[in-house]
Amino acid sequence: MPLYDLSDFFSLSRALNYNLSCTTSARHYVLKYVTDMKPLDPLDKRVVMRALEFLINSYKGKTRKLGPPAVLHPLRASALFCRAVRSIEILDLVTEMFHDLFEDIYPFQVEDESWCALIRQDFIASLWPPSDPGGGEVFDRLMHLTRRDNESYYEYIGRILDSPGENAAVVRVKLADRLDNTLDMRIDLDDPRERGDFFQEVFSTLFVKAARKNPWEEDHPPSAPLNGAWRLYELFKNAVLLSLIRQKGFVIAGQGFDVLFHAVAVASWNEAKRIYLHIWAYHQKLLGDPRKLLTEAMEYCYTDRINMVTRPDKLYRLDGLFSTYFDPPRRETHPPPKTREEMEEVRKAQTANRQQKLNNLYKDKNLMVEAAVAFVVIFQNFLQDPDYYIQGISEHGIAPAEPEREA
């Protein structure tokens, strides 16, 4: 299956969910879907089966934002990972299966050495024979893969990219995680790209004078937990990840890395087109002059400003998009938070601030249209230019890359 195909992704989700709902004897088939029927050593297979039972029991009753069982995420991410590699390394697969271990299963307390020693012992004993050192290596990878309380997303990605040779497996795991998160933003089984072609709609808007009606002739679908603004935010996170990978020169030929990088870029490119098609089909009445919106976005994208973080500017709607809506400036707290409770309060305030900014973006359908077009161009640049990344994104955060304009 193409890793970025939404229909195949839904089929994989259905198959896994169906077998998970059956008796325990169906675990064998869950494993087949995860591994894509690639061969495993008998001892490795026992470890993976124990890991599968551990996951199912640990995630019991938990759900994703859209409602499906939460265990589908690590299983699907593992399945995508297995489809990207020629042969399966057991340590890589189990790392992928448990990549959210400290976020979803154990409360993460990396500063507490006694806690880490206890969880490490429990985790290893649950999966590996006493004489096998693999469990310790996987646990260390998971520690490295987990975002710390005081880390920004940029610092977190920068840290896991610091040692390309040592952390190659961890970076591949992160790419598979982002790929699943990108595809897991919709519950409508009809792919908007199968009902309307993005490039045809853009061409018709620019060159055909006759107004086009909604070709789908349907009411707006029910509101989903993830609206178009949140989907654009997820695409922003992908742009950050791919930009930092490119900036740091992190390229591991083969081993599934290039396949997963390409799949994240294509999945993001396709999702940006879906967002545009949705707005065009259901929210045309909220738009200004569609032709003017596209020509303004085209003018912006044809300059170098599409390739950098910019300041808010009255000349272009897209200027300042990242800093205004996706990563609003953080308010420094005095004194800085020290305890987990204080850090959690700060995180809640940051989440509420981002929610408000994304709500504002969602209401501005004109900007949403241009932002969707901009992301189509951004991810096409990632696909076409092996040296492309967005300037102004670093492990320290985002900062405008263009010089100050004269007053």
C-alpha cells in the first residue's frame, strides 16, 4: 500500500479494529497486519506478541480525539513503519509500538531516577527474557524519544536529531508517528480529492469566467473534533519536523528513512489540498473574490517569502501566519515553573492560547484558503528540492527570517 493513501489507511484501520474486537486468538492476525506479513524470528515474534498484549491491556478504554480506540495509533504507526522497511528489526518495531509509552501509559518523571529504574525493570521484565539486553536498549530509546516537561516542540525535535548515526531509529519512529497523525485527522470515508480535483478547481477559478456551483450538492458534513484550522496546525508541525531534518543534514539512505520522509511530505501535500477543496465546496459564500485570493497567494508563493518565517504585514495575508496562529508568543512566567503541577498549568495556558488563535483562523475562510495553497506549495517544495527547508525554523523556535522593512 502507498503509505500516504487515505483509502488504504482507512482499510488498515478497519482491519486492525475488527481483529482487536475479536477473541484473543485474533491477536495473531493483528500481528500479521502490523508486520505486513514480513518474517520474524520465532523468539522475536514472542517478544512482539507480548508487546501487543501489553499495549492492548494498557490502552483499554482510551480513545483518540476522533473517538476510535487509542491503541490503533501505535499499531498503525508500527504498520506504516514495517511497510517502509525491507526487513524488520525487532528493536525498531517495539520502539515504534511503545513510542507513546510515557505519554499514554506511564506518567513520565524522567528527573526521578528511582522512578525510572522501577519502570525500566517492569517494562523489560514484561517483554524480554532475562538474558536478552534488547529491552534495555528499547527503554533507552523511549526515554530519548519522550518530550520533557520543559521542552518546546522545536527543542524536542532538535534533541532527537542531534546524533544522526545513534538516533536514526528514533527519527524513523518519529516520522512514522507523524505520518499516522497526519492521516488520522478524518473520519469521512470519502476522500475529498476523489470527488474534486484541486488543480482543476484552481485552474477553473483562475481562467474560467463562468461561476461554478458546489459539485457535491450536499449539506456541510457534521462538525468534527479536528477542524480545518487544527489540520493546518498539524501540517505546520510536519513542516517544522521536515525543515529541522533537512537543516541538520539528517539523511539516512535506505532503512525506510527516505520512504517515511517522502510519505509525510506527500500525505501533508494531499491534506492541504483536501482542506482547500472542503472550503471551496462548502464555504464559498464566506469567501471574497476567489480569483483574487488565488492570485494573491500565487504572488506570495512565487517570492522567497514562502520559504521563510515572516512577520505580520498588511501587504500579504500570509505574512506572519506561523507566528500569529500556529506558534503564538509565549508569556513568560515569573518565577518560572519548577514543579510538574506548575508546568502543567503553564502548558494548559499555552494550549488555551493556541486554541483561541486557531479558532480565529478557522473563522477567516479567506486566510484559510490562502494558507491551504501555501502548504500545498511548501510540501511540493519538500518533494521537488532535496535541499529545501523553511528558513527561520530552528531548535530554538521560529523567528522571522526576512529583514525589517523600512518605515
